[in-house]
Amino acid sequence: MFQKYWNNPIEGLIETVNFGGDCDTTGAIYGSLCGAKNGMIFPAKWIEPLKDFEKIKKIADRIFELKV
């Protein structure tokens, strides 16, 4: 899915989690790969309802800064 939806990560994420099987794990892996490639890809309407989003983002940014 990552290769198939290389230029459309949101569509790929939706296809991945709806594919079946262990879709929560494959969705997490797909999302991680897309995040590494594209940064934050989620639409604002998906993020707004999250509790403590700013705290989560700050932690993620600190992890991202650790890259070599």
C-alpha cells in the first residue's frame, strides 16, 4: 500500500485499515512510514478532537529531532 499510494498517503491509509486482517497493526505501520516520508499527513478534522494533541505533537517532534 505504501508504494501503491506513494503520492496519496491519506487514501492509502484508509485503504490499509479497511483491507482486513490485522488492520490496526498494518495501519500503524503504514502511518509510521507515511509520517517518516511526509511528516504530518492527517487532515485537521481528524486531529481537532484528539485530547492533548499539542503534548503528543511536542513529543513526536522531539523524537523526530533524534534522527541521524
